[in-house]
Amino acid sequence: MPKTIIIADDHPITAKGMETILKGLGFNVIGLYTNGLHAFNNICLHKPDYALLDMQMPGMCGLDIVKNIRAKNLKTKIIIYTMFTDISVFKQAMELNVNGYLLKEFAIDDLKECLNEIEKGNNWYNPKLEEKLNNRKAEFSPELYCKLTTKERSIVNCIANNMSSKEIALEQFITEKTVESHRRNIKNKLELTKKNNALLVWAIENKGFFSLMD
């Protein structure tokens, strides 16, 4: 039996184009809506397998629909598609565990891959946005910094001065292996990304903040 899907977009031409593509992929499109509130009500009524939602619509925006769907514990898988590349909005979508996030300019090319990944049980986000999120400047958080031990703060200061692990080990009278262990713990406490240079970038950019606290 074909998977069911509802499309919500206040641009009828765009919605019809997505309908054509989805039908070509074997989906049963059971509704097209230009108003977010109407889309939400019909998602609750019909409980489709999927909902493809524009971010900005009259009545209710895409993220508000997601919040309400999650609150009702509906099993409908949600894909947001939008022309906006605002990282804060993308982050909100990730926090709501949106199943897919497409940019309209790439939607035709990315839609099939997105659906395939969701069918496998994975979430799919446009790689360009995910890369921007991972590369964003990490803000200084006094609360997180206060979680660091005296030794860890000392190592952060060394890192901010662009010292290598070998140089830090010599200065702190510890082994390089111990330095690497401290680095991992510091990254976890500061909630930094897993990128290799994330701690170095954070330390250099925020040296002026944490040096005032020590």
C-alpha cells in the first residue's frame, strides 16, 4: 500500500509541483493545503505517514505544526522545506526532532534521498545547513566554564595560547595521553562539537571571557 502524505504550502504552484514529484515516487497525496491550521487539523484527522510542511504559512507556521503534532504523539513523519537558511530556525527544527529538513532550492534533487533515509529510520537534514550549524561560533557560557576543574582551566589557557599537546604536557608535568584525556573531558563539559579543532577555536575566540574569571 502506498505511503500517504499531506503537503502544506501557501504557494499553490510549488505545492502542485511537489505533489507531482511525490506521486512519481509512489506516494498517495491525500491533501494539499495553503493554510497551516487547515493542514494541522487534517493531519490530526487523517494521520498520514508523512507531512511535507512549508515553514511560513498563514494560520500556523511549520514549526508550530510540528510542536502540536509531537504533543499529540502522532506517528506522522515530518519534513520541513523552506527557502530560509536561518541557523536558529534549523536548530529549533532539530530540537523538535523533525525527520527531514529541505531547502526549496535543492528540494527536487534532495527529496528522494531524504525520504529514503527516513524510511531507513534516520533523520535527514540538508548538508549545507548542518555544516553551517557545526561551524558556528560557540558562545561563551559561564555556567559551563565553571564545570571545569582548576587543571582543565589551566589546560584551556594553554590551548588558547596555541600550545600543542606535547608543549602542554611539559608545562603541566603530565603525559600527552593525559592531555588528550583532558581535552575530551573539556569538550564534553563545554558541549562543543566533535570536530578536531572545536576546542582550539573556542579557546582562542573566548580567551577574553574566561581569563576574567580566573
